[in-house]
Amino acid sequence: MDKIKRRLIAFKKLGDFLSQFSSKEIKQGKDIPYNELFFDGFKHQLKLAQESNTWFTQENLLFAIENWSKALSKKNLESWILKENLGLSEEKIVAVIMAGNIPLVGFHDFLSVLISGHSILIKQSSNDQHLLPFLAKYLEYVLPELKGKITFTKEKLSDFDAVIATGSNNTARYFEYYFQGKPNIIRKSRNSIAVITGNESDNDLYNLSEDVFRYFGLGCRSVSKVFVPKGYNFDNFFKGMYHQNEIINNTKYANNYDYNKAVYLMSEFNILENGFLMIKEDQSYASPIASVFYEYYDVIDNLKTKLNEDKEQIQCIVANNFTKKEIPFGQTQHPKLWDYADGVNTLNFLANL
């Protein structure tokens, strides 16, 4: 059995391990390899992750883990790697600089590098440093040949052949300069948008609230802006959002809501709000926490042209029969393995090193 196949099986076993930690319950399963060594330990890592970053609520941690457990099925993994010629290039060391805005946000890069047959050198964000090292240790037990192939560091990166780095627009400029001599993927800030026509069902707008509020809106796949037709009445939009009202009970979210509301009011901006979400007319794509920007449009084709011109700033477009690559309402936080960040095929990049 070749190296790629063995690694695929190892990640499938990791998916089985993660399936014990779902949004509904945490329950120890049967026939999970090394469960006696890792089950209680992972519960502890979840607790540490929550304590060290209050944005990482148990609900959001388990949501992320449940998504990954479903993604790491044999069928998904095989479908994903089928299209790429993996394992043909010699093994390289790939450095990965990870963001920390949502739980396990760097896992796709971790998976991509290892499934491609390479070694990985990881620099984590201090906001998300508990879960991945533990899962890497689990993988080393399941597939001992991975020992020495996964390295975590807090030092300056050195001795690597290629790099994948994710950061803000400011850090991306630094990355582009610093890593210009190496094959690289440099990811910048992106935001997701929704196109509303006024014909949405109550269920569409209810589902849209998941795209807006999941992970407190901190993910690049979180909807931070909506485009609405001129004269749009926001009553139905707010009705769809309302069931998320308990989010204001999170202290950190509430503090951001109060602060941003004060800034808007002092600046005499026109805002609409419902006690836990503000909407503001604004041409920017990146809205502050607890707020969503909106912009009016009059001609659909003109909007399509605008969004195409701004595609470098946009991660996902949520809509219904607007564009071929749209995502249905409520589905932005359920990406498939082949839904690449920034539209850059990570596997293809790694296969051609």
C-alpha cells in the first residue's frame, strides 16, 4: 500500500475519533483505535481551548469538530484526492502559518500537506493552539510513520521548501516579501456576502442567520455584507435573524456590540438594530463584530459585474439562482474538502512542488 493510501486511511480513522464529539453529545464510541489513550485527553483539550479563547464556545468547538468528522469520510477523502497526481514529486517540508479566528481553521492545510505525502512545519496562532497538536499525536499513533513528519514551532521558521500562510491584508504583505524566494500560497482577508432579492422565504432568511452568526461572524465564510434591492424592507431580514438573540449573552460579543453601536451613534451613522445585531449601509465588505453592512443594487447584471471585479475580497456568495458558484442559505460553514480558501487549489500546489 502506498504512502498516500496509508495516510488517507489514518485521516479516516481520525474522522471516526472526532465523530464522538458532536454538537448533540460527547459520547465514547466502540472500536475507535487508541480511544483509551485519547478520548478523555481530547475532552480536556476542548476545555483548555475554551478557557484560552472565549470566542471558542463549546458549541462552536463541537460544531467545527463535527464538520471535520463528516468531511474525513473514506468517500470524501477519495473523491477529493482522485483529481490530483499526488505522490509523484519528492517529499518536501512545507511550512504552514495558521490563523486562529475560528477553531481548527488551519486543519485543511494540515490535512492537505500530509495527504500529499509531504512533511509539515506548523506555526500556530496563539488563539488556537490546543486541538491540533493533540490530533497530530493521535495520527502518529494510528500511523507511526508520521512521527517526525509533523513539527510544531514557536520560533522563526527555517529549513522548509514551500510555505502556506494565512493572515490579514497587512501580514500578507509581509509574508509576500519574506517568502518571495519560496513556492507559496499567501492568503489575505476575505469576507462572504449574501445577495437578497426580496423573494426569499422565511426559511431562507432563518438559514442565513447561521451564515451571519456562526463563530460570531469571525470566519472568512461568515456573511458580513448583504446586497439588497433598492427600497428593500428589512423587517423580514430581522425576523430571520431573531432566533439568534441569545448570542448577546456572550460577554465578549455584547462588549463588541455596545462599543460598535456607540461608535456608530457618535459618528451619526444611520443604523438599524434589534438589540443584538446592527446593519449599516456601507460599501466595505468587512463589517465589525455584531454588525452587517448592506448595499443597494438596482440591476442584477450590474451587481454581478461589481462582484466579479471585487472577487479578490470575496470568499463565498450566498444566494438563490444568482450565480453558478453560489452557496445555499445556511451552508457557508459546511465546506467540502474541495472548497479551497481563496479559490486556490492547495492539493495541486502541493502535487507540483
